[in-house]
Amino acid sequence: MKILDGMMWISIAVSFVISILTMLVTFGIKWIPPFATFMPLEISLAVTFFLWGVNSIYNHYTRDSRITVLYSFLFGGVLLIFVVLGIY
């Protein structure tokens, strides 16, 4: 369980850094070619939401675990569909 928690927090931190870099490129502050599209952001957020869902499945002690699992897998799935179809 601790490994899953650690993976989720690392994924959240990576998504935070990627979102900052994407905002820098989007607002024209700095040009970083890999972040010129929203694909790295979508991939990192999809992984984060899927890890959040898996983590919520194993956290049976929380009262809202079922709703959290549903929302996290729904958001992760939508972002993954966007990545596969190339919508950004």
C-alpha cells in the first residue's frame, strides 16, 4: 500500500512539473518543443488519475471510495481517449 501511495504522489509531482512547463510554452514565456502540444500533460494526468483510482480501490476505509474510483477512472479514461485520438 505504501508503494502505491508513493507512486501516486510521484505521479502527481511529475504532472505538476509537466503542467508548469506546458503553461510556460502556452503563454509564450519559454519555447520547449516537447511541450508545444498538450500530449505530455494529458498522458501524465491520465496516469495520475488511473493511479488515483487504483489507490482508491485499495483504500476501503474511506467513505467516498466508490465515487472517487468512478470519477478517477472516468477522468483518466477520457484523457486516454483524447491521447489515442490526438485531441488536444
